Amino acid sequence: MGASQQCVILGGGPTGLAAALVLARAGYQPLVIGRPPAAAPSGALQLASNGFAALQQMAPQLADQLLAR
């Protein structure tokens, strides 16, 4: 697999974004396609405990920043 491998991920929710992160780390160039939200974002982020555990594994610095807020 070369660095120019591209992939498309349908869905910009937590699962699609996690897939994009994993694929990018593996050397792919992911393109995430998702519907725009029906309502304006509230600025809040809600993760179940298992979702946060996954975030800590995939992006520990981001998880630490979220905990510091």
C-alpha cells in the first residue's frame, strides 16, 4: 500500500470519524462524506464510557484535553 491510497467513508458520526482516524494512521487518505446536521451544533460533546475509552486509545492527547476542560 502506497501513501496515495484513498478511501471513502460514508457517515461523519463518531464511528465514521474513528474509522477515518484509524485509516489515516495506517497511511490511507480518507474522505468522510456525511449529511450536514439538521440543527446547529450546541458545542457539547457526549460520549458513552466505552466511546471515551476508544477515544483515549485512538487520540490520547485529545482525550486529555477534553478531561482538562
